[in-house]
Amino acid sequence: EPEPVVAVVEPELEPVVAVVEPEPEPEPEPEPEPEPVAVEPEPEPVHAVAADAPPPPAGGLDLLLTATPERIEGEEDVDAPSFLAGGSVPDLPPPPPLSYRSQDWAVAAGDEPGSTVDAAPPAMVDQAVVASSVVDVSPPPAAVAPPAPTIASPAPTTAPVFGPRAHPAPVHAPPVPPELMAPGTGPSTTGEHPEQVPVITDFPPAEPPAPEGVVDPNGLATFVALLSPESLRAGRVALGVLSAMLRPDERVEALVQGIYQGHMAVGALTAHRVILVNEHEWVPDIRSIPLRADLAVQGWQDDRLAALMFVSDGQTITLSDITDRPLAHEFAHVLRTHVASLNE
């Protein structure tokens, strides 16, 4: 028989709870008591007193408020009310008249400007009386000495300021020189008026009108149409000069556009000459090379531009930067044909 198995059951362990005591908070350090600071008393306001001001009364403010005004000769005794109670200040006698030199006062008085008038100066206000509630009474202003008398200046020669002003004489144009005058309009020596320019009433017939449409006696338009747009745009000014330099009996046989003497130019070949014209401002450079048996032409080109060099009279004339290379070849070929015919 099998032995019985005894199961041993271990008791469950109770959970252990750890108790953590809080750390004691540190006690705050006592703040040091502030040291007492000595407070200096504010200084009393010091009022500036003029050097020539009279000393204050012995009784201070009480004496100032209770003082009795001095007696003025020729006046009756009047109770002088205190200005603190709202009373009026007794009128003081006016100062003696002084002589003042003032142009404004002289005009107001009806006298001429610059004269001396005996007039009273503006009334002076006593600062001690006005300052009713101010303890600090400023000293009275120093007396201003009257200006020294001066010698009256003479009356002005111009028109019075407030009166009517005389207008200056009109300015006339200078006389016209005799050489610039029209015939019969010169100054008269007899005192009479000059003769007037005669008016033309019978005009001759008008000039004939200009022909309509394109006028091209030299056949320039045919070769201008062969230029590229770039060459036509660059040589438009020089083409206008060339059209004016061609003679009526000349016919253009070849045309190229390039640079001559540093400016945009065109070169034309006719039956009698080679003419180069540029667009130099105001004074275009124009070179006319007659066709002779000794005239030589040399052409140069690269992948973009071409150049034509003409040898005549011991000089080399160059037309460079020709963009239309086929036209340069045609120009040189026609020129050599003309020169060869002259040598036969």
C-alpha cells in the first residue's frame, strides 16, 4: 500500500507596513533687526535777499501785519485796513515825470518820430502789497535810470509809413540797336513816330506738296530689306544720314552694317564710290572712298563677325563688327568686280 502523503501548509505571512517618520522642519533663523538710521532734519528754506534791501522789521510777520502806514503830507488820516481782510490799498502819489525817447509814444502823442516826450512811465506794482499770503516778500526791483537824451535825427526823406506810397517809375525795355531793326522802323530824327512795317496782303502761291508714298531714288530700300533685324535696329540712325548723303544719280549696289570710328555705322557701294557713315552725335563721321584702279579690299571673319578693310591713298579704312557675314562677302565681291573693270 502506498504511504500516505502528508501536505504541509505554511501559514501566510502578514504584510509588514513600514512607518516613516517625517523629518523635522528646520527652524527659521531669526532675521537681524535693522539698525536705526539717523534722519537729518530738512533745512529750512533760505530766501535770497538783495544786498541793498532794507532789513526786516524787528517784530517779524506780526509787525508786518499790524504796521501802520506812514502819514503822507497833504492827506487826511484814513484807517488803513489790512490787505488780509480784503481791504484796498491807499493810492500812492505818482512818481515825477521822466523823459523817455520812444518812437511809439511820440506817434501816439501826435509828435514827429524821434522827438523827446515827457510822459509818465508805466505804473510799477509793489510786490510786497500784491503778495498777500506770501511770507517770503521779494525785494522791490531796482530803479532803472532813464536813457540819456540823444540828438533828434532828421526827418526821413522817404514816404510816411502809414501814408500813400509813391510807386516807382516804370522800367522800360532798352532801345533796340539800329542794326537789328526792320527797314523803315528806325528812330526818327524829326520827332515823329517811326514808320510801321508794311503788311503783306498779296502772297505768292504755296510751294508744291511733297510726293506721297515711299520716295527712294537711290534704291536703298531694296538692300535695307536684306539686313538682319539686329543690324537694322543698330544702323537705323546711320541709314538716315546715308540717305541724305547720297546724290540723286547714285544707285546703291551693296550695303552692310558695322562699326566705323567707334560708332554704329553703315557702308554702301555705288558705281562711283564706297561711302561710310556712322551715328556720331551732332557731327557724324562720313568717309567717301572713290573707286580707282589702286583701291584694294581685304575681308576678315570668324564664327560670329566679319570686317572689311579698304586701302586707299596710303591709309587703311576699317568697317568692323559686321554681323551679316554673307552681306560682307557680297560687298567685297561686287567691289572687286568694279575695280577689275577699271584696270582693263
